[in-house]
Amino acid sequence: MSSYLIAPSILSADFARLGEDVANVLKAGADVIHFDVMDNHFVPNLTFGPMICQSLRDYGITAPIDVHLMVKPVDSLIPSFAKAGADIITFHPEGSDHIDRTLQLIKDHGCKAGLVLNPATPLHCLDFVMDKLDVILLMSVNPGFGGQSFIPTTLDKIKLVREKIVASGRDIRLEVDGGVKADNIAEIAAAGADMFVAGSAIFSKDDYQQAIDEMRAQLATVKQ
Ligand SMILES: O=C(CO)[C@H](O)[C@H](O)COP(=O)(O)O
């Protein structure tokens, strides 16, 4: 398996000083910035759009930006996020009428593409698009809010998706999002995840470096 990536979710960052907060979390050792886009329609919360992504780039953030679109419909936002500096764009199958077409649209705009599965979304929607996926994101909470508890049945789902990835023979990241903390990250990695979104577990701490170091220390205990 490839190396582990830690992706702080800016949903829990300080929006009043976002550029500085993102720069600080990257300085503390984050690999990727996770950018949660919510539309108050697909999920019951409202966050930010492509202009904020562009603002982070203009501020000087060069790290990969992983845009998680919790919106419906999804297609019309893809070109503007690609232009605003997204590297990875993921969406929920429920947000697209034509999943294959939406994946291709993301790739045509030069980004890595991924599907996001909610805790109760079955795995069969992955079956005929594995060849187009760079990332599979499993939600370990119901989307909409940070600070929720990890849903334990996600561990079995991670194992099943890891088997699918191995069977595909492709290099697909398996990302997990929701309730990820230093005290459960090793178990999540042992189940087969290799990319970890954490919002409150990092941004609620005074010392981001210590929070990320604790996660990496736990990941170092996982047998690969
Ligand atoms: O997508 C999300 C919510 O829809 C967030 O990324 C996720 O919940 C992370 O927050 P936390 O680590 O605090 O659980």
C-alpha cells in the first residue's frame, strides 16, 4: 500500500483567518487540504465555494486541495473548482444523474476523480467505474457537520472496498472522513484506509503539530 496521507478538513478551521490557519496546518505536517463543500440541499449545512478555493491559492497555498462536493446537482460546479485550483474532486453518486459522465468531466478538467459513499450507501455503484476512480471516500459519519462520532460499521466497509481495490489492480486511494482521531486512526488504517480526513481532531487543538504527530505515531504501529 502507498504511504498514508493526512488531510485536515477546513470545516473546523477558523474561517475569519482561513489562509493563515491552512498555512499553519500544512507547516504542522498535513499532506492535503480537505475542502468540504455543502449546499444546504444535499446536506443540511452551507459552507463555501470555488472563490474560497481560489483565495487559498492566491494566498500562496500550494498543497493539494481535495474538494469534497456535498451538493446536488454536482456537474455545474466542477469546471469552476478545477479552475480555482482543486487537485482532487469527489462527489456522491446521489448527486449525479450520470456517474460515469461526471467522473469523466472531472478528469477532462485535469483533476483526480473520486466517489464518496455515505454510511448507508451500498458499494455496487463502484462496480463499473473502478477504471475511472483515483479516490474512493468512505463517510464514517452522515455528512453535514464536523465533530460527530465515527460509525464503527465503517470498518467492515473499508475492508470490502480495499478488497475491491486490490482486485481492480489499480492505484486508488481509500479515504475515510468523519470522527477520525489519534485513538482510532490505527484501526481505520489496519482495515485498509490510506488517506485520513480529520477536522475537529486537529483544528480544535492549540498545537496542530502535536495532533498530527500523534496520528502519525499511531499509523506507524500499523502492520502493512
Ligand atoms: O465531511 C465532513 C462532514 O460532512 C467533515 O469532513 C468531517 O465530518 C470531518 O470532521 P470531523 O473530523 O470533525 O469529524
